Amino acid sequence: MPILVRSASLTKFSEIAAHAGIDPVRALRDAGLDLSCLTTPDLRIPETSLARVFEVSLAGGAGQAECRTLGARIGEAWRLSDFGSLSLLLQHQPTLREALARIELYRHLLSDSVSVQVEEIEDTAVLHVALVTARPDPGPEIVELTVGAVLSLVRAMLGAQYAPRGVHFAHAAPERLQVHRRFFGARIEFDSEFDGIVMARGDLDRANPLADSHLARYAQELIDLQPRYGEASLADNVRRAIHLLLPRGAGTIEPVSARLGLTPRTLQRQLEQDGEKFSALVNEVRGSLAVRYLAQPRHAVADISDRLGFSEPSAFSRWFSAEFGQPPSRWRAEQGARGGH
């Protein structure tokens, strides 16, 4: 089943592309998308098609530096109303914590690709943003757009001038940072261990002065009346959880099942009923992450091995060779020779 996302990102793209010297109509045509995506934010489109729009834009001859800011600019332009049918519900949640919980609960209305997990450590909260895509690397523009949309939700709840403790990206920094610093703030870190936002833990529970419980209940009743077509399968939800948890050393069935509100035994049984196995899903996600990390030279093979849950680099090398037909070091060298990342 294809990974689908709302076309809201493309309605924003159409407003911003011209400033970067990009023809949005041509970009969509080259990506094989209907032009209605530029004006209709609630269409469901393949995530790969959204990525293709960015690819053809970057290859279209416009200034590379300008194109490299597209994701950040779209995130900067994001507003609460761009969350579509969830907007009213999110606006009237009592706290940011509750709003983030609603994002996860109604993810099927927004994106099959994105997941946000809150990690709390002493007085700090980390909003981990993970993207599950059909490609090993979702691409920096897509990641920045997504983290930017989450930051826009945070600022809608906590104030337009809210400055987080930090914004982190696992990819390398672009050549120019003016747009990124203007939107994400001065405390932006690239080549990080994760994609997401770091904030004070207390900000999660700061009271929203605009919250109205009656309007929230009304919005939720309206949403619950909508058909739940295209809702992600259990296997898709497990994949998302593994993407979030595996790089943090928690990719075993216990924390994954806990995140999904199931016992490990129940999770295994339900997966088996669908013809899936937890171990196979872990292996699939490992393969996707391994290729993504190896394509980025700054990640040492030993570090990748540790992030993917292997006891030692030799175990990772044996596994990778069995999956991809060659050791990770050789795979990386060949990708570099082909002009990869």
C-alpha cells in the first residue's frame, strides 16, 4: 500500500516556489501530479510524488541555494489551519501535550509518513520527528518541512515568538542558513543524532488560554464522523514505531508494543494474523536506516552498527552483507564512486 500524505504541502509550495525561480505548474507536471494539488490541500497523494516535486525543482535550473530552503520556507509559512480538519480540535486543546497526542491519534487524516514521539528527560522534552518513506533517505527538504510544521504547531500553542531550546536535523547543513535561522532560531544543529525539537518539559503542560472544551468536543465529534478509509495497517504503525525507537536503542518488541498500547504477545498475534512478523519488520527498517546512514559519510560504520542495535560492528557487517550482497564499507565506497551523497 503506498504511503499517502495530504497535498497541503503543495498548496504552500505553489506560493513559495516563484520566489526561488521555480514554475510550480511545471514541477507538478514533471512529477506526474494533477494540478489540482496546488489548490486543494486535502487531496491524498503518494509521498514519493511529493518528494519528486522537490527533486525536479532542485534539478530545474533555479538557484540551488534558494531551492535548498524550500522545505524551511514551507514550514515557516505553515499555519494551524493547514492541519485541515484537525485544526479546530488542535486549537482548543488545553495543552501542547494534548495537541501532540491528537496528532498521533488522527495521523490517518494527515500523513501515513510522519510520526512524532515525546521523550521526557528531567526538565527537558524532545519531540522526535520520524518519517517513514519508500526511499532510504526522505531528503532534507521533506524533513525540514515536517519539523517546521511541528514547530508551527508548537508556536500556535505557546506563542508566535516561542523559541525552543534547540532544533535538530540529522542531515548536513545547507550552504546558506539565513532562512533556517530566521525560522527555526539560532539554536539549530545539523549532523545531529535525530530530527526534532528540544524544549523545556514544562512547556508541554503550559495552559492554552484559547482552549474551549466545548469546541474541542464538537470538533472531535465531527472528526469521528469522517470515514476512516485508508487508515494505516498495524504493520505500518509498527514500522513507524521502529523508525522512532530503533536509533535510540529501543527497537525491541517491548517498547514498540508499549508505544502502540498493546502487550508484546498481543502485538505478535495480531501481526501473525495479518501475515507479518515483528522480526521481519525490524529487519526491513534496519535496512532502510542502514542505507540512509551509510549514504552520509559523517556516520562511522561502528556508530551505525550501534544505532541499529548490533552488539558489535562485525555483527552489523555480516548482517549487511547477507542483506545487500557486500560489506557496508564496500557499499559506501561504491555509492561514493557513483556520485552519491
